Amino acid sequence: MTKRFRHIGIEKLLSIGGSYGDLWRRSLSKQLLGGFGVALVMVGGATLGVNYALLRSHLQDQVAARALSITQGIQFATEGAIEAGYSSLLDRVVQNYATLPAVEEIAIVSPKGMTISDSSGWLKNQVYTDKYPQLREAIDQAATTGVETSVRFQRQGKPLLVEILPFSSVLFGTTGKRGVVVAIIDLKQLEAELWQTFSTSTLTMLSGTGVILVLMGFLIHHKVIKPLQDLNQAVFASKATGSFALPEIIPPNEIGFLAQTLDAAFRELEAFEQLHREIAQRRQAEAALRESEARE
């Protein structure tokens, strides 16, 4: 009866270990990492989607703001040179700004529409709008109203943005009109730069996600999978030895609580078996004594 009871008790406890064995065979690490990875992908995908939508909605505004900042910088840098008549310095500033990324051309035009300086080499004192007739109305409007404006057009199949910024100078007299700074921006190149920034941020986020998954995998294996594996092996080893050996390293968490519970259950089972053996031995001794007395 003792052996039968002990066998039933151990099998009950081993059924717990068997469930952990099944859990291990289903790869707990893959389940945990998979769930965490899906969560990261969902959050990251939603973030990228929002960034993409915002980038598309604000792309044109960003392009216009960049073009405006260029024309404002040229206005500030050349205003003194125009009044002092430093044409060579003026040309140098215009050429330097024309080397900026996505800048096709920079020009400074007088209130009468004459070219003061042009990075493309258009002759000075020539009517600037003879080269770009489609800009005539916008340049005249900016020079008259003093309000910056922008125009979009295509040249040789290339989309361009033209930012026109009016400015005043004592050299222009009292004509009531202003000179203008013209900046022609390559929209395709500028948009490509913005998309490259978006792609770089996307790759950075994906790389960070990969690093997080690797670290999470290491932590899950070290903090969860390895302790569970050790506990699982200890439970299965008890089937052969009949006693439960608590693993040396037990984390102070739910896994440790489970290990301590199993250890306590095995100890109670051993104590009960010991009590059962003592009772059986006592009964055997009493039976032997009665048998001896009966013979006498």
C-alpha cells in the first residue's frame, strides 16, 4: 500500500512537471518574444503610419518654408552690398547660396525687372522675366505689393518651386516698387531628401526594435526559460530518485514560489510516507508479539 500510495503521489506531482514539459516543448521563449514582437510591430507600424501621413500633409509647407528661409538669408546678406554697389560681393553671395542642396538658381531683380545678379549667368541689366515669362506676373505682384509669393512650374519635366521675396533699398528711389530675391528650388530633389530622412528614421526605429527584441530574448531566457527548465528537470529527476532536489538557483519571483511549493509538497509527501511506514512497522511488531504470545 505504501508503494502504491507513493507512486500515486509522485505521479500527481509529476503531472505538474509534465505540464511544464509540454510548455517547454511549445517553446515559451518563442511565444513571449512573438507576443512582444507583435506589440512592437503594431506600435511601430502605427507610429510610422502617422509620421508618413504627417510628412505627406506638411511636405509642401516644409518645402516652402525652406525656400523662404533661403530668400530671407540672401536678402539679409546682400542688402548692404546692393546699397554699397559691391557687385562682385553680391555675385559671390548669390553663387554661394546657389550651391545649397536642391537650389537650382538664385537671382536678384530690380524693381524695373532688370537682373542685378543671377547665379545662372544671365546677363546683368537684362529683363529677368525674358528667361522665365511664366514668372512675370508673380514678380511684378511681389514688387508692387511687398508680399512674398511662390510659384510652381515645370522646366524640362522637372518640378520647380519659385520663392519670390520683395525687399527695399535706397537705391530704388521712390518708385513705390521693390526689388525681389528669386530662389528656384528643385522640388523633386528636396522631396527626395525629406523622404530619405523619413527612411533613415524608419531604419533607425527598426534597428532599435531588433536590439530590443535581442535584449528581451536574453532576459526572458535568463530570467524565465532557464529557471523553468531547471525546475522541470528537477521534477522529472524525482521520478527516478523518489525525492525532489530543489535547483541551486531560484529566482525570487513566481517561479521561485512554484519551486518552493513543489519542494514543500514533496517534503509533506515524504513525511506522510515516513509516518505510514512507522505505523506499518508498529502493526507488524504488534502482530508478531500477538503471534508469539499465542504460541506460548
